[in-house]
Amino acid sequence: MAQHDRAFLVRHPLAMAGIGLATASAVVFIALVLAMYLGMLPNPYAGLVVFVGLPLVFLVGLLLIPWGVTLQRRAIARGEKGDEWPVIDFRQARTRRIGLGIAVFTAVNIVIFLVAGYGTLHWMESPQFCGQVCHEPMHPQYTAWQNAPHSNVTCVQCHIGEGGEAFVHYKTAGLRQLFHVVTNNYPRPIPGVADMRPALQTCGNCHWPERSVGDAVRVRRTYGDDEANTESATALTLHLGGPGTPTGRGIHWHANPNLKIDYVYTDDARQEIPWVRVTRPDGSVQEFSADGVTAGQLAAGQGRTMDCLDCHNVVAHRIALSAEEAVDREITAGGVSRNLPFVRREGVKLLQASYQSTDAALAAIDQGLRGFYQTQSGEIDAAALEKSVAALQTIYQRNVFPVMNVTFGVYPDNIGHMASQGCFRCHDGSHTAKDGSSITSDCESCHRMLDEVP
Ligand code: HEC
Ligand code: HEC
Ligand code: HEC
Ligand code: HEC
Ligand code: HEC
């Protein structure tokens, strides 16, 4: 009688549906996970189904079982379906078998659940999740990241990091963001300043702040808008230095963990910095204020302690600052062919025009450049034209994302001072201390121009 009743308990339609759902989703889950590990499901959305959808169905199934059992039990109690409470009697072989069965079944369920949960978290930390599932908002950074020196460093290694606190903080932020994506409610473009941990916990995992780089030579080549795309080259020795050099001086002096540079910024992109304070390793303090800044402006600003990110803000996903810069770099790299007359001028013009969509832009670049050379007299190198069209299209695809309002120069690069203010946010000569000294704007403190281009 007792066994009959217990079997009877799960016979509530809800409990039966729950068992069905849980079993079916578990079987499908195992099959799909196997398929994924065998590489049979390369689609990035597959993860969404396998690691989020199926576990949810499984969970719903599991929850339905006790619910159905409770309903059934109440019905029995009310005398609607039967008249007795079950008696669990382990002296009976059948009860022991069922008990064991339930225990094994529960254990298997827990294992499935853990595997699914681990897979879910793991997969949600992959750049594929960040860049492809969250396709539209993260597309610019994902595309730029794929072509950067940090492309083997995953998004979460910089943006989330290790440890329980970071995990909870960024997973809650992540849920909020997922909600914004689902409801299609997020800023376009995504603001350039991200909620990052202190850089020593991110960059410091791989880079040694006290490492001294010494001097580094950099060469920049630019091209004219004339027929010959005339080249000019600037070569400079950057005094990177660092805390570990004998003087401890140079650009990486700021990265010395034993000193502290605090500043106040008054705009969202941290481009306006009217106040700076240095606390040196010997404890001495110096404060610099920009010319003409008022106490009211300072009070309205926000404070921050300088670290690697204040200079290396586009380190993993840089969008070119201008079409000119992007074309110049491609001419130097040989993608856009300097042998085509006026290619610099025409390339920049095509990239700067505004287009309805990426497809429209790619077509227009193709037709535009070919069309231009049809009107030119003289022999045109067909292979060079082919290659240049492709290179210009690539520049467009890597830097312009019409849906996200991302284009050249949307994100400032703080490392130099030509197209963005960069170093000159502080080193503009206008930030002075009470003793009259100012944050240096002397070109030679940062770099020396070389007369000869190496
Ligand atoms: C090497 C470290 C690093 C990696 C890897 C990295 N980022 Fe970033 N990311 C940064 C830094 C630094 C900023 C700027 C933060 C600041 O200025 O507050 C940033 C900013 C952003 C922003 C804000 C908009 C912008 O461009 O400034 C987005 C969105 C973003 N990252 C997405 C991604 C995605 C998606 C990936 C992976 C495809 C990724 N990041 C990989 C370091 C990284
Ligand atoms: C998981 C390890 C890792 C993390 C985290 C990391 N980097 Fe790197 N970084 C590398 C490696 C490896 C290279 C060399 C890549 C190469 O040369 O191909 C590199 C190269 C660089 C370079 C020189 C190349 C370039 O893009 O100019 C800079 C600058 C740099 N990292 C800064 C940073 C900063 C700033 C952060 C923190 C936001 C950071 N890195 C976080 C591993 C890392
Ligand atoms: C004051 C601005 C500034 C700060 C702060 C700063 N850097 Fe740099 N860093 C630079 C500049 C400028 C370069 C040279 C850029 C170039 O390659 O043209 C550079 C270059 C580098 C390079 C490449 C060196 C090489 O061998 O070519 C790495 C790696 C690096 N920085 C890591 C870091 C890390 C990690 C931090 C934080 C601990 C940091 N930087 C803080 C300005 C800064
Ligand atoms: C937030 C403000 C700020 C920014 C941004 C900034 N610096 Fe500085 N920098 C300072 C301060 C403050 C000093 C110390 C001034 C002094 O000692 O007179 C300094 C000192 C220096 C020095 C001299 C260090 C020494 O004593 O040897 C160099 C070189 C330098 N900065 C380079 C750079 C470069 C390159 C950039 C951009 C990539 C940059 N700084 C961005 C605030 C800044
Ligand atoms: C606070 C440090 C600092 C000061 C002061 C400074 N520069 Fe620079 N400069 C830099 C850095 C950093 C770069 C970027 C190097 C890079 O792109 O990797 C740069 C790049 C340049 C370039 C190359 C531009 C390019 O196309 O990338 C030129 C030219 C230049 N500076 C000229 C000057 C002149 C002239 C002065 C003096 C009026 C000056 N700079 C003052 C830090 C400084």
C-alpha cells in the first residue's frame, strides 16, 4: 500500500512533466556537449542554447517534480485522491531499491548541474561570448582586439580578473548589461572609460611595472595628397626609462608603484584634467593646477589615481584616430600601394564619406577607387589596385561601425599628443605648482628627434 502511494505521488501531471523535461534536457545536453567538444557546433550561439537554455529547462524540470508531488500530497490530504499518507518502510526490498534509485538519480543530476554550471560560466568568459553573442555593442572592440598584440589575452583577463569579489562585481554588472542588450538599450558608442580594476591587478599579472625599457626608437611615416604620395618620416627616441633605471626617470616613471599621482577630471572621457597631485617615494607632495581653473570646477570633477590605463587606454582594441593615420599605416605596411597616383588622397576621401551600412561602404570603396583610376590617364597596375581596394575595405571594417556610431577618433588614444591630447592633458605647460614649477612640456624630456631616419 505504502509503495503504491509514493509512486502515486509523482503521478501528478506536473511532476510527470518535470521528470520528462529534466530527463529529456539532460540527454540532449550530454549529446550536445559531446558534439561541442568534438567541434561539431562551431556556431557561437550554440553555447547560448547548450549552456544557458538547456540547463534552464533542466532546472525547471527538476523544480516541477517537488511541486507536483506537493500538489498531489495536498490532494491526497484533502481526500481527493486516495486516503492514506505514504509510510516509508526500509525493511521492504522494494522501498530500498526505490530509495537507492532516487539517491543515484539525484547524484547524477547534481553532477550534470555542476558540469553545466561550470560550462556556462566558462563559456560566458570567452571572447566569442563577449564579441559575438553580445554581437552589436562589443563588435568594434572585438574586431580591433582580434588584430592587436593582445589577441591572445581574453577580454575577461583584463575586464574581470580573478577572485571572488571581482567575480561577483562583474557578474552582476554583466547581468545588467545582458538586460540592456536584450532590451536593446545601451549607449552607442559604448563610452571609452570602462569600470576597470586597478591596473596592477590586470596588466600587473603579466607585465612587471618596475621593468625598465630604456630608450625606444619609433618611426612614423606619413604621405602627401600629391600624385606621388610623397613620404615624410619622423624618427624619435622615446625615453621610456622606468623605475628600475639608475635615475628612475623617464616616461615609465609614472608607473613606479612607490609614488602616487592623483588627479581630478571634469569630463566623462577623462580628457580634461585641471588638477594633479604627486606624492613622491620620500613622502613629499606637490600639487599642480591648470591656469584659470576655479574651485567650483574642481569640486564638480571626479578624482582618480593614475595607473597604466591612463596612458595605455586603447592597448587591446585601438580604433584609428583618423582616416589619414589609418591610410598612412597601411601604405607603410604595403597594403595600400604607393605606386598608385593620388592613392593617399583618394583612399582618405573614400574612408571619410558616410555610408548607410558596412556593405554599402565596401561597395562604394570598391567602385570609388576603380572609378577614379578609370578617369586617370596612364597605365594602372591592376594587381596594386586590387590589393589597395581590399586594404581600404579592411581599414573601414576595422574602424567604422555605423550601427554603433563608432568611427575614426571616437576613442581618444592617450599615449601621444598629436590627434588626442594624451600626455598634454597634464604636460601642456599650463599646470603649475605654488612654487612656480610646472609639469614639463619640454619636448626633450620625453623624446629626442633623430636627424636620420633609421
Ligand atoms: C589587455 C587588456 C584588455 C583586453 C584583453 C581587452 N580590453 Fe577592453 N579595455 C581595456 C582598457 C584598458 C580599456 C579602457 C579603460 C578605461 O580607460 O577606463 C578598455 C575599454 C573597453 C571598452 C569601453 C570602450 C572602449 O573601447 O574604450 C569596451 C566595450 C571593451 N573594452 C570591450 C572589450 C572586449 C569585448 C574585449 C575582448 C574582445 C576586450 N575589451 C579586451 C583593456 C582590455
Ligand atoms: C595575460 C597577460 C597580459 C595581460 C593581462 C596584459 N598584457 Fe600586455 N602584453 C602581453 C603580451 C604577451 C604582450 C606581447 C605581445 C606581442 O608582442 O605580440 C603584451 C604587449 C603589451 C604592450 C606592447 C604592445 C602594444 O600593444 O603596444 C603593451 C604596451 C602592453 N602589453 C600593455 C598592457 C597593459 C597596459 C595591460 C593592462 C590593461 C596589459 N598589457 C595586460 C600580455 C599581457
Ligand atoms: C605616462 C604614461 C604611461 C604610463 C602610466 C604607463 N606607460 Fe607603458 N608606455 C608608455 C609609452 C609612451 C610607451 C611607448 C609607446 C610606443 O610604443 O610608442 C609605453 C610602452 C609600454 C610597453 C611596451 C614597451 C616595449 O618594450 O616596447 C609596455 C609593455 C608597457 N608600456 C606597459 C606598461 C604598464 C604595465 C604600465 C603600468 C604599470 C604602464 N606601461 C604605464 C606610457 C605609459
Ligand atoms: C595625470 C597627469 C599626467 C599625465 C596624463 C601624464 N603625465 Fe607625465 N608627469 C606628470 C607629473 C605630475 C610629473 C612630475 C612633474 C614634475 O616632476 O615636475 C610627470 C613627469 C613626467 C616625466 C618626467 C619624469 C622624470 O622625472 O623623469 C616624463 C618623461 C613624463 N611625465 C612623460 C609623460 C608622457 C609621455 C605622458 C603621456 C603618455 C605623460 N607623461 C602623461 C603627470 C602626468
Ligand atoms: C610629456 C611627454 C612629451 C612631450 C613633452 C612632448 N612629446 Fe611628442 N610625443 C610623446 C609621445 C609619448 C609620443 C608618441 C610616441 C608614439 O606614438 O608611440 C610623441 C610623439 C611625437 C611625434 C610623432 C608624432 C606621430 O606622428 O606619432 C612628434 C613629431 C612629437 N611628438 C613632437 C613633439 C614636440 C615638437 C614636442 C615639444 C613641443 C613634444 N613632442 C613634446 C611625448 C611627448
